Amino acid sequence: MRYWWVNQNQTYSQEVKGGYLWSPKRRADGARNHFYETMREVAPGDLVFSFCGTRIRAIGIARSVAYTAPKPLEFGKAGKNWDWEGWMVDVHYVELKDPCRPADAMDLIRPLLPPRYAPLQANGRGSQGIYLTELPVPMACFLLDLAGPSAAVFKSSSSLIDERDLDFEHAEQVAEEWDRHEERRIAAAHPGEDANLREIRRARRGYGVFRRRVLEVERGCRLSGVTQPAFLICRHIKPWRFSTDEERLDGENGLLFCPNADYLFARGLISFDANGDLLVSPSMSDPLLTKLHIPSVFHANVGGFTDNQARFLGYHKDSLFLRSAG
């Protein structure tokens, strides 16, 4: 279990009511932001302290890993300069009956602050520019005590969630709605149903011309070795919803997977380097990987990729893979 502090001054009510964390993927100028990148490190079972208006007002347990999601409509004018594409993590929140004010206990908290990326200044004021930052265990334990009886259940939060309880239904719904929105946009932009448009729409589900072109490049699932097409899912490397029409039909923008591997790749839980090294997200536990028949990251190389495949894989690693932000 890891512990996180999130500053939700602008969107507290929306995120707590909706049961999620959300951040843009990039700053307004397109640059990376460490405190958005940390969203990619949150794992199911992690504890989240929700800070708003000088007080910790809620505590939550992460119910999913991060997944790509558009900026929630309920944000309204909040974060009007934020990018529309972001990271979302499902969270089960409990609002505290008596929100606690860390500034009142800074003499005790000050020695517990992390040396880097501390969410509070030494005087107890919130640190500007920080969205999501990790807390040291001693600080998290102290904050749980400070929060009082309504936070008692979280002191044994490891018993509140396990792999059998995880629910990724919301992530699936978000992806499906996003794809359907893009299909409607394409249809509106191309009145009439021509053959190319039909193939672009079929490519969304890995069918038609796109699948045939992928089969010209890939012979089977690189992780399982299965080569029978009937048992393989054709998956875009750069997701269909973010690709250009040309990229949606590009055979080098696709890989073949058995269902287990496809599920993990689509959610950014595995990826590949251009030289074929398998990358596994720190969000995945070794026992679960074993159950899914996914080899260890330290021992698996699936063979090299073409330059064009490597370009698409670069996008996957950069924008989807749930790596550690470091």
C-alpha cells in the first residue's frame, strides 16, 4: 500500500461525489508535470487523503489503476485551461465528519514531511502547484490519527480491497463512450457511407482491412506464441480514438494478442521497448502476473519491431503505459 495526498481545491465536490481522481496528462504548455505523472503510479488499495480549503475533508481507497479519460463535464469552468485528455483513477471516498486541519498540528507533522514534493510548507500552508504527491508512511499514519474515529476503518484498509473486488467497469464505459463519440464525429464529417469510412469504423474493433494488414506484419501473439488467428485479438498500439484515419488502417499500428495480454496492453499495464523487451507496470503484482501467464519483465523479450511499430509503441509508452514516474 502507498499513501497519497491530493489537492482538490477546485474540484473537490465533483471528484468526491463522482468517486474518482482526475488530472490532465500535460500542462497547458504541453510539458510534463510530475504531479500528473504520479497518477500513473496509483494502484488499487492505495490510500488517498483529500485536501481542500486548508483541511483534509475525505479519505479514499483507490479502486483501479489510472486510465485515460476526458476531462469530466461536471468540472464546468474549473480548470478551464486544462487539457481535455487526462488520467482518471476510481476511488471510494469517505468524507470525514470532522475535517481535520493539518496546520494546527505542524509541530508534529513538520518532522514527518517528505524531503521532496511535500504537500505542506513548514508553516502549514499548502504547497502551490502540487496536485498528487506521495506521503511517507509515518506521516500518513499520523494523519489517520489526526482525522479521528471516522478514519479508523482505513487503518486496516488492506482488508477492504483485494484483486477479486476490483471493478474496471467504469474504465470500460469511458473508453466505449469516447470511441462512439469519435465515430459520430467521423460520420458527421463524412456525409454518406463510402468503403473507406466503413473500413475505418471496422478498424475500431480490429476487423477488416486493418486486421488483414496487421496479419501481414505480425504472425501471432508475441507473448503466448499462439498463431491461430481465430484466438487472437487485433489491437491498435496507438488507440483508435487518438489515431488519424491513416493510422487507424496502418498495419504497423497493430499487434496480435491472446485475451489476457490484450486486456493488459489496452489498459497500459504492459508495453514494449522497440528492441522487444516486455515492460510491466509496477501496478501489477507478481502473483497476478503468474496467474495471467505473463512472464517477468526481467526475462521476456518478444523480438524487435519495425521503425514504424517502434514509433507507435513510443506513443503507447509515453501516453498510456502505467510506469513509475520516478
